[in-house]
Amino acid sequence: MNQAQFPRPKIVVIGAGFGGMAAVKALAGCDADITLVDRTNHHLFQPLLYQVATAVLSPADIATASRVLLRDQKNAQVLMSEVVGVDADRQRVHLAEGEDLPYDHLVLATGAAYSFFGHDEWAKHTQVLKTLDDALAIRTHLLAAFEQAEQSNDADTVRRLLTFVVIGAGPTGVELAGTIAELARTTLAKDFKHIDPRMARVVLCESGDRVLKAFPEKLSAYAKGALERLGIDVLLDQPVSEIDATGLKVGDLRIDTGNILWCAGTAARPAAGWVGAEAASNGAIKVLPDCSVPGRPEVFAIGDVSRFEDVSAVPLPSLAAVAKQQGAYVGHLLKARIAGAAAPAAFRYNDLGTMAVIGRAHAITHLGRLDLTGFIAWLAWSLVHLMLLVDFRSRLMVYVNWSWAWFTRGRGARLLAAAPVSPAIVARKLPGHP
Amino acid sequence: MNQAQFPRPKIVVIGAGFGGMAAVKALAGCDADITLVDRTNHHLFQPLLYQVATAVLSPADIATASRVLLRDQKNAQVLMSEVVGVDADRQRVHLAEGEDLPYDHLVLATGAAYSFFGHDEWAKHTQVLKTLDDALAIRTHLLAAFEQAEQSNDADTVRRLLTFVVIGAGPTGVELAGTIAELARTTLAKDFKHIDPRMARVVLCESGDRVLKAFPEKLSAYAKGALERLGIDVLLDQPVSEIDATGLKVGDLRIDTGNILWCAGTAARPAAGWVGAEAASNGAIKVLPDCSVPGRPEVFAIGDVSRFEDVSAVPLPSLAAVAKQQGAYVGHLLKARIAGAAAPAAFRYNDLGTMAVIGRAHAITHLGRLDLTGFIAWLAWSLVHLMLLVDFRSRLMVYVNWSWAWFTRGRGARLLAAAPVSPAIVARKLPGHP
């Protein structure tokens, strides 16, 4: 234990996502003691989480133990624990169990969770996709629906079981809908004797007037066409008004289903209240140009938990690239501050472009003035995501799994632990007649 | 649906393990309707399950959806459901939900579960390894123990958290102990700041007088030496007399630990009672030389749920190879019977040898008169297991994961979903002093 006369400053980083991990990495070599706190033991590559949910990849392919990533960084330790609050005046972080964590500098990188726009009762009828456990729950739910349908003699029950509704046509919603459609139309197509999985209905609901509204209109139109060519019903301008155990109401349409995936709204996790900071309507902490919290120069907020407005007052988008750049910026700022050097200029987001993928071989990419669609965009998407994966092992495993899925249209992670038990099975087919 | 005047015979196979899957495969082309029932949706390569439990492999690497394996077999269907009983007189299988399954021929391939020798209360303090869920539970428990130890200031608590006891020195016990020792001594060695994972204590307890007693004595002695070189305490002739929430008593020795892995005794799953058959002391159904149940020529039992005695009244061992050969035999027998051809001669086990692996580069193999030890045996073990893996994708993924683990000593599947919460954490170290 370091008990020197002048103790080293303590930096606590909450959240091991893109922002938090980038901040810790940027602090390498800094004369400080850094503690990275996360409720899980891993850094997760969230952009590919939908592929775990749809049985293409395994959890281990897109997650790496935080300790492994920081193994060689002498000034950093990892603490697997849940933060429940912050005492910003006494500069201490409260944990769910054990003693407080004191800090001299605090980086909030807790990200966002899903928001149901005031309809919290919808949560229990829908599935969301933020964590590995979420992804495995969706995978179980999807695969069980087909197993249950195979065992039912009732046409309405089968139709209900094989109707999948995705709410929200942002990148996650589009990617999930596309991959579910392909799961039904190709991977599972020939594996059942009583049902035809290709008859599954996939509906993508969007309250706005186009899909992927962060992209130029031309690319949105291309994406809608690509989704429809995959057999997906794309419903635009159709807000959801009801969700219950038997289905949902979208615009004037009632859809009977137990498979509802919520990809619509997100809200920042509750860090603003912890430090008494002003929050935007989605709960995100409004930060100053150096990513610090107004009135608390020792506290920073980055990534989805923060709201950073550029010179024209437009908030930065919820993207891994924003979180990573902010994390690196804050890391360098703290390093300079602790070394007594000049503070860097205000944070500026370097927009490297955005991409979204639609199924097996289509994507759209918006890179400055260069808009790409189709297979060439998908190739760009694949390469960029492989390069962004955090370590070489993940890259290798994802590459192998993708190659397998691409050439065989199979999915390696089609696993169900136990027989699905559901009241939806009203009658079992008499067996012996495959 | 086939509603011909002479309905095709119905064959029900219970269990999608090595025996059941081999029986269904051998029935390809048979003029019958086959239903394979299993509570999970996958065929599991159990010999490598210990590697999922120790974070080397992912579940998807060693499990494949049964539907994929039987996709091209027109006369077979897969039913994901739980069997709760059999009415052997009326020839019907009872399922946990839905209607009965009628059969003309029944193959019981339900395998074995763990047995606690009359101490069922030990089950709640120990972990077993039979299913993918078991393996993931052990993985969570092992990784959480190190995370909790890292957060504790109390030397006794750390010692207790980092003591791992494996009970039973059969192949599974030896393989688990070896891999846990390597996890602590190499993979995790440099990832913590407050504890030294290499100090972890791994104890392998065996009530008999040598490890791997199914092998020749010379190989057992080699294996014991190899385990001890990995730093494992091997306790022979030490029966377990107590297990509770705080530890266990082995011989006269009390060991404080919350990490107890039970690999000692197995008992057949309760199929003998279903069909009113005579069972051996471990619950296995005593079968005739054609693997059928005495008095019920239409019912067969294969693999771990059966007890098959050779001419010298020695029962066949609990091995994947036995189950596979019996499954193939029963499949061919039924195929001949349904075609009106002559029945094959009595089943004869073709012993291809046995192997066990000790850690990263040591194994023993007993192949007829050829006994191998060390790295050459490990190479043989690796090649045989890769070849036995059920489909090419699994082979590829396991090969990639093994290569990774071998060269880097890392483990790719070190994942914990949520912060471990344990009363064992009596005091948290003050952070900021890595």
C-alpha cells in the first residue's frame, strides 16, 4: 500500500463501457490511482449485441474481462461492484455493499437504459437489449417461440407465436428486425416438421416518418426497401398506444403477439441526481465544453449519460465513437491537470461517420459526403466492426462465426437450456407423423 | 400427415445425448416415424463440459441444436419437452405438458445424474457438472470467488474464498481440478492488485486409494504426480463425512470453503421405475444382451441409464463410446425388426480405449496394450476429441479457442453478468492503492 507523505490523487471511473474504458486507458502513466467500477466484470462491444440475441455470436465473442484489458496498466485497479450513489460534497462514491470509495476526480460513464415514455408497465411485456443477460433472454425467447409453435395444433396460437414486433427503427431496431427475419427465413427454414418458419411475421414499428432518421433521407429510403425485401412489415408514422401480455396496438392496428422487442427510447442512467447536476429531458447530465459538470470541476460525465451540445446547440448523438473520444479527452485532461500542465482546448467530436446493417449482406454507411448502400456498405461495416473489436481474440472468433453464418446461413448459438413451458400451447400435435 | 391404411410404426427415443442421437441416426431410412424427445434443444458434447465451467470454451462451442443434426433425416422429428413417466402397458410416454406420446418401440437414453450417497442435503452446498447451465453456474461461482477475494481485507475470508475442493477423482474431477489450478496459476495470475491468485488452494479428494481408478495403476500414479506438479493437494483414501455451508470434512481434515464441486457418484435417471424394470444399485436398468428390458422386447435402455453386463458379469463403463455403440446397435436392430429381417447378434462393446486429461499439456491414454502419458497422450486426447465433436463448426471453434488458450494461457469466456453479492465480504479494502 502506498502511504507516501503526498498521497497520489484518486480517480474513480464508473462504467466499463466505451467511455469509461477509454478514460482509464488514456490515464496510463498518470501519477494517480485509478479505480474502474462496473457492476459486471467485462467490457462489452454493444454494437454487436443484437447478434448474440439472434444466436449468431456467443457472449464471449463480444465481451472481454476488464481486468484483461487493464492487466498491464499499473496505476489502475478494477472493482466489480454496483454504485448506488455519490456524495459529491464529501467526494465519495457509495457502493451497494462495503465501504465508500473516496475520489479526487470522478468520471461518470454509466450510459443509458431503456425508457418507456411514462409507460413503465410496458417493461414487463417487452424485451430490451442492453446487457449480455438481455441478449441471452431474447435468444431464449425467440428460439422457444419456434419450439412452442411446432407443438401447437391451433393456427391462431402458431400465428401469435411466430409474430415478432420490433418497436423503434433506430440502428438496434433495424438490425434486430433484419436478423430475426433471416433467422426465420433461412437458418430455421428447414428444421421443423409441423410449422414453416418462413411464415413468421416480423413487424418493425416506428413513430416517426422514416427508418434510421439519423441518416440522410436517401439512405433511410434504401434501408426501408432492403427491410421490405427481407419480408419485414415496416410501419411508419405509427405510434404504439397499448402493450399488454397478449399483444400491442400500433396506430389503429392491433397485433397479437408475445414477442415484443423495445428499441424505441433510451434515458440516461440516474447519475445526474447523484451529483445534483442539471439534466436534459432524457436524464442526461448537461456538461460544459470540457465534459465537466457545471459547478463541479472535479466531476466529468461522458457518453450516453451526458448531454454535450456543439456550438449550434445540437446534442452529440448516442454513439460509441462519441463516448470513446470523450473518454480519451477526459483522460488526457486529467493527466495534464495532475501534472500541472495546461488544460487542453474544449472537447470536439471528430465525426468519422455512421453505419447501420440490414440483414446478411446489406448496410448503409454515411461517411462525410460519401454515402454507401448495399453489399459494399456491408463490407465496410464488417471491416470497421472487426477492427473496433477490442482484442485480437474477439476479432478472430467473430470472423470465424461470421464466415460460418455467411456460408452456411446457420447459427452456431441456437441453445435452449430447458423445455419452454407456456400457456400458449393449447394443444399438442399427435406425434408420429413428421 | 401420413394417414395410410397401415400406419408406420412409431419409435420414441428419450434423450438427445450420445446414445439417443446415435439410435436416431442409425434409424435413417427406416420405414418408421421417429420422435426424439429431450428437455433441451441441443446435443451436448459432455466430455468437454468442464472447459465451459472453467471459461475456456463457450456453450455454443460444444452444443448443437438437435434439429440441425437431424435436419436431413426425413423420418425423424424433434420434440423439446420433459418426459415425466411411461405407461409401458399402454405404450405411451407422459410429457410434462400436452398429450401423451404413443409408441410401438421405445428407446430410453436418459443418462445419469449426480448421486450424493444418501446425503441429499449436500446438494445445496455443492455444484455438479451435467448440463450447460451447471457449467455456467460453476464458471460464475469460480470467477466471483476471485472478485470477492479481491475486495476482502480479511485473510481468513480470502483463504476460504480461494480454496476449491473437488470431490471424486474420476475423469471429470481430475479434469476440473487441473483446469481450476491452471486458471488460478496462469490465466488470472496477474489480473488482481490485492490478492495473488496463485495462492489459491485446489484440493482433490478421493475415497479410493488412487485417482482415475478405471485406468491401470501405472497411469493413475502418473496422473497423481501430474496433478501435484500443478500444485493440487491430492487426498486419497479420504471419504467425505460432512458438507455444509461453510466447508466440509474429509477424513479427519476440516476444510473451510464455499467452493465444493461434486464429481463423486452418479445414479441413473429414474427410467427403471417408468417401465417397471429391475434396477441395479445405482438405479440403472439391467438389460438383456440385445439392450432390451426383460419382459418388454419393445423397450430398450442404452448408455448411463442401463446396466449391461458382459460375459464375465462386469458392467460396461459409463462412457460416451458405450452409449454411442449401444445407440447404433439398437437403431440397426429396430431397422431389421421393422423390415422383417433377422435380428443382429447380441451387442458387443468395442473398446477403443480411454483417456483423461490433466491440465494444459498432460494426459493419460489407455488404448489396448498401449499406455501413453504426458504431452504425446495430450496430443492424442486433443485429436480424438476434436474428431469426435459433432459437426465441423464445433471443431473449428474449439480448435481456435484451444489455440488461443494454449498460446496465451488466457481464457476467452471469463464473463460475470452482475456484481457478486456475498456475506463473505466482511470488509472492503480502501481503494486507491493498487
